[in-house]
Amino acid sequence: MTTNNIHNLTRSTDDVVIVGGGLAGLFCALKLAPRPVTLISAAPLGQGASSAWAQGGIAAAVAEGDSPEAHAADTIAVGGGIVDEAVALGIAREAGPRIHDLLAYGVPFDRDLEGRLAVGREAAHSARRIVHVRGDGAGAAIIAALSEAVRRTPSIRLIEGFVAEALLTENGAVTGLQLREAGNFAARPVMIASRAIVLATGGIGHLYAVTTNPAEANGSGLAIAARAGALIADPEFVQFHPTAIMVGSDPAPLATEALRGEGATLINGQGERFMLTRHPLAELAPRDIVARGVFGEIAGGRGAFLDAREALGARFADKFPTVHASCIAAGIDPAVQAIPIAPAVHYHMGGIAVDARGRSSIDGLWAGGEVSSTGAHGANRLASNSLLEAVVYAARIADDIAGHAIPSPARLPEALVTPRGGAPDAASVKQLRTMMSTHVGVIRERDGLADAVRDFAGLEHAATSITVRNMATAALLVAAAAWSRRESRGAHFRSDHAAEVPALAQRTMTTLAAAREVADGLAAHSSPRIAQSMIA
């Protein structure tokens, strides 16, 4: 592995270019070895990736008595009627081999006294099937192990501290990327040519005011693919983790779902367990239901708290050291105090539409991890399926590229795709994040969504910063699809359309052009909408 200054990189490369230093990007780069790969990471390797912060673990039917079929059935049951069942079963069946790959890369998964992989239970799983590392440290341990493996791999050229701000295409195929030094908004962009690009840039959490995601998860990959014409799937489905720790931090630290799996309860300020009357599974109900329950208590002025005093007490620090450290840093001792919580954006079920091999609708562009939408999660992701999907599709993408004839890079244009630089306007970013949380959040309704769509379309058009423009593009895709889906399904809840509509039990397939058409119609007081019947 070599770490290069970007300016020493030629404008043309035969490398596969992977954008993103999270689980999907690292795993794909390793799986492609010894094929030459250029891996571009906005943050230093091991930082800035949502997967590094994942506390739960990886769902895998590896325990005696469990099966991939049962795992897939749980995934489908939670997904709001729009899970691609073949995709869900395929991912579940590949879980075992991918877990063994991670073990081979040095991931120290927890084991029981007999030396078998230890498995835990999380919400809406019918069996104990979550493999962990030291209770709540799976994400960090996986990223650390893979980062070390990447640094030891000579075929991987690592470029840190650069973001992809535009995708270059010609005749419906990728030809390269426009990059800029992260945080240096005055820097001149750099272009790199490649006919094989993998986007693994993560999610959209920082489009919202409260999120558990790192700052790098701001929708940039979704935006640059959409602007290049890529088909976008299910952007309206945004999962809110019900138990972010509310101590004024941005991002908000997370209290893992595994705490509830170990018996922690949700209470309001009066000490009442409010989930008992909302769902038969109470605290272990699907995340969208729990998030609305928590939201309702906060909106009603009663507050919401995670109470592990009886379930864990003095064992909290040893069992969940990451959460314990976050609480102690905020002046809360979770062994003897209830933890204040609120819903926070945690995962985007939508993203760049990809097929079973991770291919997007643009030739030469693959997408993996949270920036993609495979159909596995439907309207609501099952706990700990995201890391599994990331490694399964990263391996599939590597296999597909290995058997794919990549044309020689085309000559890059001399002119920049967009010369827009300049630091993001803090007021515009704050307005966007507030608008998303207020109108495209846990509970949505028509007029608020319409206001959001119009605002984001205007901001996308007027932004002088490419960073803000990309954020506005991604926000527009989410808001326009949410406005168009006039029902409640999974994580998408409309207070003005509170019931599921059976006829709309279909995935959304849309484009940036369609989202802009919705915005234009709302500006002109007409009502075009993105149709859920536009299925793959």
C-alpha cells in the first residue's frame, strides 16, 4: 500500500477507484487485491465512517438452530412490504462466509466458553444472531482490522483527505471523478480518470440536525450520482435510531439497541414504560415504532429515557464500555441514572439503485454500503443488517469487477464539471438541517414536505458552494419522494396519511430530474409526484 499526494497522481489510471474509507470501501479494496486499486477517503483511514461507530454488530445466522431462511423472514417482516425477498435471502445465505472473511482479516469477534461465535439478540430478530466485539465495539474493531489490512496490501494506493464532488460521465458511462481537498474550499479541484468507480461514501445523517452519523455522512455520494443521472431508489425511507443520547453533542452518541436486548427499558419522566401499550414487543419493537414512541413522549413534554439500572446496573461499564464512556463524559452514570434519549437519524434505506452485483444504472459505476439501495431493507432496516449488507455487496462488487472488462480511461475534459468552491455558508447548512429534521423527520405531513421541497430546490439552484449544493440535492431527493408517497410505510410516517395503502407496496425508483419536476410543480401550485409504481 502506498499513500500518495493527490498531485503526484496521473490524470489517467488503470486502477479501480473506490471512494469511501468505511466498511464497504475497505472490504471491496481488499477483495480486489492484487488488482490495483486507488482508495480515496475524505478522513484519515479509520475515521469519518459510520461503520466505525456501529455498536450493535453483524447479523448472521451462525448459531445452532438458526438459519438464513429465518434471518431473511425477519428482514422481510420488518421491511414494510417492499423488501426484495430474493435479495434478503441471498444476503442472509452469504453471512457465514463473510464473517469468516472478517475473522481472517483479524476481527476479534466475541466467543463463548466453548470457543464458538457468541451471538446476541436485537430488536425484531427471532433468534440470537448478532455477532459482537466486546459488547458494543464491533464497528470500531472491524474498521481497525480492515484499515490495518489495507495498509499492508501493496496493490492498494490510499489517498486520504480528499472528497469526490462530481462524477464525470460520457455517453452514459463513468470516465472519472472531480476531487477536492477536504476542508480546503479554496483549493483547485483535481480530476482523476477511471472507467471503474465504486462509490462507498456512506449515508445522509448530517442532512439532519440530530444524527448519530459522522460529519462526512452528508449525502455527497448520493448527490453526485444523481446529478450524473443515476437511478435513485427509496430515498424517502430514513431510519431514526430511537435511543440517541441527548447531551448536546453533534453527532449524538448512540445507546445501542443491544441494551434493550439485555433488558433495558424505555421510560418517560414519570417513570412509566410507554412502549408497553404501543406494541406487543414493547422496547424490542421495530425501530420506526420505537422512534415514534420516543418522539411522542418528548413532543408531549414527558421526556424519554433509557433505563438500564435494573437490567445491568454495576455491570454496565464492562458490558457496554462505549456507551458507558459517552454517558460518563456527559455527567451521567448509567448504572444508577436513566439516560436521556431522543430519535436521531441513523441509517438511510434509500440510495443509488443497484442490482444484485452492485451495479448502478450508469456503466462502470458500482455502489456499496449505505450510499446504495439494494432492496434488502425495504421501508425499515432490521437491526445489524447494514454491516452484513456492506460486506456482502463489497465482495460481490469485487467479484463483478474481477470478471468485467474495463475499457481504457477516456481523456478527461480540460474544463471542470463545476468550478464552485467556497466554504459552505453556515446559515444555509443550519437552515437545511433544521428543515430536514422539522419537516422530513420522524413524523411528516404534506404542507411541511412541500415547503421543504421548494426550499431545497431553491438552495440547490442558488448555492455558491459545491458542498451546500450537494447537500441540497440529496435533501431534495428525500423530500420529494416523501411528499410523493401519500401513505405511511415503515420508517416513512405521514400524519396526514397515517395508514398503509396496499396499492403503494412498491419501491420508489426516481431520478434527480423527477425530484426537480416535483419542486417545479409545487412552485407553480400544481402537484406532480414521483410514482411508487416506477419499480425496478
